[in-house]
Amino acid sequence: MRINGVKKVEHLKMTKSVIEDRLRNALRRLYYYDQALIYDDVHERSIAHRLAVHMSTVFYEWDVDVEYNRDCGDVKRIYDNSESRGKPVFPDIIVHKRGTEENLLVIEIKKWFSSSRFDAGDLEKIRMYLLSPTLQYRYGAFVKLGWSLEDVRFVVCTKGQIDNLLCQFQST
């Protein structure tokens, strides 16, 4: 289908490799257009916002939000075995369809100097997002920002891959 001479991609299957390619593209855009944020060592939230802006370009058919805390109007929560009400959560970036239960991708970001303890905490959050029966994200990603684009590392996983998430990240 063509709209104004531009071929529109309909129902592109969002495979893991498509997600990885689009995330890589958004990261390239971030480091090209917003490298001053990296060099000025601004807060992680500021960088996450700009990455989300670039992600909205490459995930053009989805909504991309930063620290979005709603799940179809309710407060977004994750549950563990000891919590009956759940813990409110604010993922760094999500790719979804607002007002629906379509949650494609949840992303947690850390800057280059964060400790492995904090990285592990974000990896655990991703695991909980993917396993959540209410949120049902199809993919989770952990992004470790670098001083330069060459230093950036990320891993994308599905629910079936979460047990190896930390190992996958450490080997990239």
C-alpha cells in the first residue's frame, strides 16, 4: 500500500531481530543528534527521554513513553509472592498502544558508570515485567549506555529467555 508515494508497512511482524534493529537505530540517532547529553553527563532520565523521542521515529506505529505508570487506567504494578497490592512501577521507556493491553517492549537504562548491582536490579525489573500476567510485555531490553556509541551494550529478550538475561547481557 502506498500513501503519498511512501510505501506503508502494514502489520510488520515484531520479531526479536526487528526490535533489536530498531533499538540499534534509535541509539545511533541518540548518539548522533544528542551526544552533548552524553558528554555533559546529564541525568539518566534526560537521556531516556531523548532516546524515547528517537524510538518514536523508528517505532512509528506504536506509542513510546517515558516512565509511563498506567496499565489501562490503573496504576502499573508488578507483584512478587509477598505483595498482595503489588509495587507501583515506572519503566524507563515502554513501546505500547496506549489505552490497550498491547505492550510490545519495556526498556530499562543505565549509564556507563552504574555498578553491576544496579544493573542486576534493572534486569530483575525486566524479568518481572515480562512475567507479569497483567502487563504482558512481549519483549524486554536492558541498555547500558556508553561514553560513545561503540561502548553501548544492550540485550533484548522474551519471556522464555529471561532466565539467561544476565548471562546474555554480560556476554554482549
